[in-house]
Amino acid sequence: MTPEIFERNLLQSPPRTQAWTARLVIENEEWLAVRQGVVQPIVAGENAGAMITVYDAGGMGYTATSDLSPAGLKRASEDALEWARRSAGRLCWDPAQLAPLEARGEFRSTAAKPWASLPLSGKLEMLQDHCARLKVGERIVDHEASLWHTDAETLILGSRGGRIHQHFQFLVPELRAVANREGETQTRTFSGGRVARQGGLEVLDELGFHVAAPRIGSEALELLDAPDCPAGRMDLLLAADQMILQIHESIGHPLELDRILGDERNYAGTSFVTLDMFGSYRYGSKLLNIVFDPGVPGQVASYGWDDDGTPARREYVIRDGLLLRPLGSAVSQARAGLQGVANARSSGWNRPPIDRMANLNLEPGNSRFEDMVAAVERGIYMESNNSWSIDDSRNKFQFGCERGVLIEDGRLTRTVKNPNYRGISATFWRSLAAVGDRSTLKVLGTPFCGKGEPNQIMRVGHATPAALFNGVEVFGGAA
Amino acid sequence: MKARFAEVTKELRALLRGDEAFLASFSGEEADFARFNRGRVRQAGTVRQLFLALDLVKGRRHVTAQLTLAGEREQDRARLAATVASLRERLSFVPEDPHMLYSTDPWVSESLGANRLPEAGAALEAIRGRGEGFDLVGIYAAGSMHSGFASSLGHDLWSSRYTFHFDWSLYHEKDKAVKTSYAGFTWDAAGFERKFAWAREQLAVLSKPPVTLSPGHYRAYIAPAALNDFLETLSWGGFSLKAHRTRQTPLLRMIEEGAKLHPGFTLAENTAGGVAPAFQAQGFPRPERVELIGRGAYRDCLISPRSAKEYGVPTNGAQASETPLSYDLAAGTMPQSEVLPRLERGLYINNFWYLNYSDRPRCRVTGMTRFATFWVENGAIQAPVSVMRFDETAYRLLGERLSALTREREFIFDANTYGGRSQVTALLPGLLVEDLTLTL
């Protein structure tokens, strides 16, 4: 299937109504892994289908199908129309508020070293090598290196002539070492498993993938001998690979406008943020500057248009600590009467778009890493998330990391295991005391953000420096 | 759908060359989804999806393709031919797989459910009509779910189910809500009405001013839906042979130190009592029952074919993730009617939320209370409780601090729809615990 054939098949008998959109998604993916020196079953995926959405007489309906023949698409159009008629007069929003798709354009990820530039045998050889270098001692009881590549192409067509074609390359590299001695098991990974990017194999060079394995293995072993993280209220310095989780859970999700409007209350939850807070609420200290930025080259959720066809633009969400705008797409904006962002996104051809994070980034500050450490008399530095839990209003949270290092009298001293911390979103960001400069910035992201009914898994990006927080409740493991 | 899969199998057989073999797993569904907010429709539609996982095998080498099928003969025939050619080309680049294991004893099985589902428009109207005047939010999902497995050796396995699931909440205000679900094979207006009446009753209590608790230790009743969340978290490696052998299981203390749960705690993977197919993706049968924990002691792991080969033990038909599909926790002896009197003073927790490990090797889990969690005094529900965080080990919650399990059990359909509609089920009692640690 190609976008051109899809377009031809669809237009043989387009939906019998004045307003419709059709979204084709073709994903070709490959998952390669070497575990304990053994090449794991190689999986190649080809996932193609389309969703047709119809607006008719005040109703809205969709049908998604993997039958992309003229007859299959015609049947889908008719079924979508039937749903539009069923829902007419029963919707909680007015489809007339959604501007018809008229935009036309193209977006394409850049890949300096395309996935295909290295043959399968070369990729497996590379993973064999990295996997072997993870096993730095006998107490490494499991170790694995993997690459997951996806070539994703979307075409959105609209009844008013809109046509948006986007072509993405996604890469998710992973390294994992598990160390054990008797009743203690500790795991280190490549940035907590949250490294999703756009691009080709050059991403591996940029992220330091090729040199990371021995360090990851050694740190897993080191954690076996480390004492538990101490408990108490102290300063907390978070590495970029934990900051992305902190931003994601306690800024990103509570600012999603569909949560605030109540759509997610039965599943992902609501938000402590209310509509009246935008423009006046102090979300964090003056050092907090958060941007929605779908234009960062190589970041995983960069795109030209969202799945409703709204052009994507960089927008400040929080500036100097002040809450400015929600993460809400065109439909939510119309319902709430607020300006938002272009973030109607779907996980694939078989799910309708909803409000999602895309790239949600913390702007770098001007503190060097050494200066932030030096500013702490008693505290802890935490790296790489391994546990996350937050209430359904996105307020009371508890997060855990793979590795902690004590900070004593301005110096990093001993490694500690099982570092955890807890807090409340509404006050936590006000304790932001320093934001790292560009030297601490990392462009990261996750391919696994879950939300929506029916459920959807989404790729979201976070670029962030390290950051320092004052007076946080931290603690370690043990019963 | 079954006929189409039989055609696919026939076409695959014709595409093989020499000593090649294939394993083909099929999953398909036609699902209606209607999403509600404030008693009205937010989004509604139908998803028709057909997926094939095809493993091409030659000796000890194999490669897998996962592809969507159109369900239309000509499109699928071309795609199958291209896929087999591509897999054949890749076979020469992959090494032998020492852990490959698939069923070499062909067998035939067919389980066909009856379609007694309501027409989509009628279900939509029943929900919308009943939700009028209420702040109702949730999702209705209904339709067919098909699973199949076939191989060039002669396996011919098929399962079809037709189920609906209405997973919904009634809101009082802010985060104060009652969550429930109504699921099954046939829509029964009286059954739905009973569920709705129960939710309305609890909603009335939610309108009282909430109690805010301080961190500390509290007696608690954990309802089956909340317990289900906890058991799902335990299943992140807790019952997996691979996780046990690599010491990543959260139940590490049970295998290293012989730690035990409450003697009344007997948990099984009860395939016979669930709705998931009785076969798995390498063609092995899933036994009717595998006891995971018996009278508080660790019994058996779920063993996928791959783990079986790696660790030199027989498989028990587990899927690759080695997680249960049909949880069955033995009933206790406490009548449901005695829950409140025996709790006397403490928390009545209907739902947990967002559980995760705070110390995995010691099986310490943190999470939140959510939806209708109530404060109980003098054996009666008094008021809703503002959401609280707990942080507790399984050994305390399901072991030393567990005082009783209810005699009645609830059958829970998993509402998960990631990728497709879940076929995971759970048959669970409620738990009365002496001490739950709240931290925030």
C-alpha cells in the first residue's frame, strides 16, 4: 500500500457527506535484540490501515479498517456515517466548531545514517558486541542490547482538499544489565529505557550508545554493594533522564486540556489544574520555562501538523513560572474557549486523535552541573527513572530511580541504591532552585505514554537539563 | 473470520519451499467503541483489525513478521507472498536460535462463542438514556474477538468470543466518583440497572464532606477491583520463570528465603475459568489450571516455550510475557455482609491507582487510592476519603497483616484496550487487612 494508491481507492467513492477526513498510517518496524549473547527472535512488522471520520448533521463517527481496497474503504465510510447519525444530538461538543482540514504539506524526519545503511548482519554484530560488554562480572545475571526502528508514514486527506503527508523515522535503543547477589537485585539501563528519537543510526552516536555498555554493567554491580538511600528532607538534584519523567507526569499530564475537561476521568484521570488558572497561576519558581516544541530536529514528537491537520508551532506553556496555556488541540480549545497547541494525536490508524503531549521541554538555565552540586550541603543526585506513581489529579507523586549519589558539603560522595522521593506537583515546582545549562541538556523521550479510551500508547519527547530542588522528602528501600 | 484464516493457512502452505515450516498466529476483532463524558458522547466508532504473526522456520533458524491483513483475498494473497519472500531472504542472515521451541504435536481445537450482543445504537441509547442528568464518564466497547493458530505441521486452533464491556464512573465533583463496570456476553437491562443503582447509592455518600487522613497505619478492606490492580503489579515478573531465574522477580524473597503469604492465599492461572484462548503463540495448549501460589507458598511459574528451552524445563503453555491471563484467587470464609462490622474502623477501598514498585526485590509497592474510598466508623460507611498514597510490601498486605478473605468473589473483565481488547479476567475475593501504611 502506498499513500497514492490509498488516495485513489478512497476517492473512488468518498464518504457521502460534506465533511470528512481520512487518515492512512503505514508503519514498518524492526526489533532486534541480543540477550545473554543470544540473538532473540527477529521481528519485522508491517502495520497498515486507515481511519475515516465523518461529520454529519451535528454528529461525528469513525471507522478504522485494515481493508484498504476501494470496497473496504467504502464500507468504512458508510459505517462511519452511521455512527455520525447515531451520535447526532448526543455529543458533548459541537463538530461545527472544528475548522475543516484545508492545509496541504509535507514533513519528513531527517536521517543522516539511514536504518538500511547498515545491513541486518552488521546491526546484529553491533548488538552482540554491546551485549557482551554489559557483562562486566559474574554477578551480572541478565543483560540485553536492543534496537527498535520504525518507519512511519501518514497521509491525512480532508473533504475540502486538505492533504498532509508526513514520514517519520523513529529509533529506540536500549541496554540493560541486571546484577544479583542472594536477595538483592539491581538493574541499570540506558537512561531508564526512555530514549526515543527521530532519525537514523547517527542517533546512537549522539546519545553515546556505543560507549555506554561497560558503565551500565559496572554501575549495576556497584549498586549491589551500595547502602540504601537515606531518608529525610533534603536537596535533590535530578539528572535529565529523571527530569523527563518529572516533567511528563507532573507538568505534561495535568496540563492536557482533555483531562481538565473531564474526558479522561474514568481512566487516566483528571487534573488539579482548572480552566481559570491559565494566565494567572504560579506553577513553579521563576526558573521554570516549559515549551511545547514540535520543531526540534531529531526529537521524537516533532511534526509539521497534528492528526487534526493543525499546523504545529512552538508555544510557551509556562514562562518564568507562570502558567500560560494548556496542551489542548482544536476540539478542546473550542470546548474550553482557550488557546492551546497542535496536539491532537493518535497512536495509529485504529485509534482517534486525543490531546497528547508532543515535545514538552524545559528550557536550559545557566547553572553548570558542578555549581549545582557545590550549592548543596546535604542532598542526593538521582539518575534514570525506574518507578513512577502519581494520583489521578496528577498531584501526589512518588518516583524512584535506578541510582543515587549522596551530595555532602558540595561534593558527590557515595553511591546509594533504591533512591525514591515523593512530593506534590502543586508545590514541588516552586522549590526549583537551579536549572542546568546546555551542557546538561539531553534530548530524550518515551515511546510508551498510555492514555485514552480506547487505550493508546504514544511517543512523546522531553528535552531537559538537570535541575536542583530544595527540601524534598527522599527515602530508600527495605521493608 | 475462521474461514478467512483457513484460506490464509492454505496460501501459506503453498508458499513454503523445501524443509521450511511456518507458525501462524492470528488475532482479529471488530469492536464498537463509544466514549462518554458528562453523560454525552465524546467519540464513537468501529475498529476492524486483523493481525497475523508469521514465523518462518528452517531448521534452528527462524524470523517473524507481524502484519495487518485486509480480510480481502487478493490484497492478502499479495501481502503474504511478499512477506514470506522477505522472511526467506532474512533467514540467511540470522544465526541458529538455541531457545526456539514450538509445538510439534499438531492438534485441533475450536471454541466458538455465540453472538448475543446488542445492536450498537441500542446500547448507546440505553447508556445515554440512563446517564441523563448524571455526570457519567467512560467507555462502551463491544464486539467480536478472534484468535487462531495454525502451522505447516497441522495445528488448527481457533477461538471466537463476543463480549461487551461498559467501564464507567459517576462523578460527584472534582475527583469524587464511583467507578464500576458492566460486562458480559448479553446485555441485560435489569443487570445494568442494578449496577447503576449501586453506583447511585455510593454517589450519595460521596456528597458528604471528605475525610483527610494523616499518614500512618490503618485497617482496611480492599475490594476485588483494588486487589486486581495489586495482583497485576505482582505479575510484572512475579510469576515468570525467566524473571525468577534471572532474579528479577518481585517475589524474590519467596524463592530465596522461603517467605510466605497468608495461608488462605491460593492464586492460580485458571484458563478453564477465563475467556482467553486455550492455546498460545507457539501452538502449545494452556493447561486448565496452574497453581502459582498455594496456601501462601510459591508453587509454579508460568513457563513460556522460550524459557522452557532456555532453562531446560517443560513449558506450561504460557505466553511470551509469562503473565497470567485468568487470575483466580481462592475464596475465603468471611461473608461479604460481615466486611463492615469486622472492619469496624478504617478504610473501605474500592479502587487503587497507578501502582509501582518502591523496592522490587522486597516486593514493596506504592500506589494511590482512587474513586470511591470511604472512611468507616462503628462498622458503617461515614464519608469519602481524600486520595492517599500507600507504600506496602506484599508480604505484609497479603501475608502477616491479612486477616480474612471474603466468601464471595467478583468476576472482573479487564477493560484494557491497548492495541486490542483484552481477554484477561480475574475471579477475586475482597481482603480485610489489619494494617495498611499510608505515606502521603
